[in-house]
Amino acid sequence: MAEQTGEADSKASAGRKNSKLRLYMTVAIAPIMAISAFFLVTKVINPRFAEANARAPAEAADNRKEGYVCEIGTVLVNPLGMESRRIMKVGVLLELTSKSLIQDVEKSRLRLQHQLIMILSSKELDMVNSPEGKSALREELRDAFTLELRLEPGEIRQVYFSEFVIQ
């Protein structure tokens, strides 16, 4: 019986030694993990956010400038390859950088509507039905309108669709 008590005491002291060893390991590993996490955040993750934040102020500054909106109008066209079975009704607004450009747009409204009809009727429905297709169409319209009005790039800040119906 004394031997069993001795074995129990040795197991208990071994258990205490193991728990002390675990405590020492935890105390030693925790600072290493904290330092590693610090370097990971400051050297790897934070520079990626810094790059994104560096681009954001320029975009935000451009968006804060006052823009002037001018309506081109709404057109009704047959998309390419539909043999007159489908139609698109699209309304377009232009955001301009200065108020004086509104007069140029007003004078050229018929030419701009013609450009709009020509570009829209050359597109298949699959090309303009997705968000990416609409975005590409907006860029194409902005470029075409800039050329038609003989403006500098960037004077037409954005092209917006006030209507976009496909039937």
C-alpha cells in the first residue's frame, strides 16, 4: 500500500511538473506570437491598406468637386441581331466639369443623340445586359461624346443612364 501511495505521489508531482512546464511554455511562446503578429500586421497587411488609402483621397477629391448635369435625352433602338423583335429604351445624362459646357451640349444635342443611337444599335443584348457591359458602354459613350464635342478628356466626368429598358 505504501508503494501505491508512493506511485500516486510521484504521478501527482509529475503532473505538477507537466503543468509547470506548460505554464513556462505558454509564458515563453505568448510574447513570440505577439511579436510575430505585430510584424505581420505592420509589414505585410498594413502596407496593402496604405496603398488603397493613397488612391482613395484622389478619387474622393474628384468626387467632391461640383459637377453639372445635362440631359441628352431618351432614345429607342433595335439592338444588333434581333431582327426588330426587341427594343432598348435608354436615357442618358452627362456630368460635366463646368457650367459653360452645358451650352455646348445643348447645341449638339441632336448629334449626341445620333451618336447614342448608332452606338446602341451596334450592340448585342448580351453585351449590354450585364453590369460589366453597361459599364463598358458608359465608357464608350463618354469617349464618343468627348470626341463629338471636341472636349478635353475628363471634361465629361461621367455618363449616367436615367433609363435602361430592354423589351
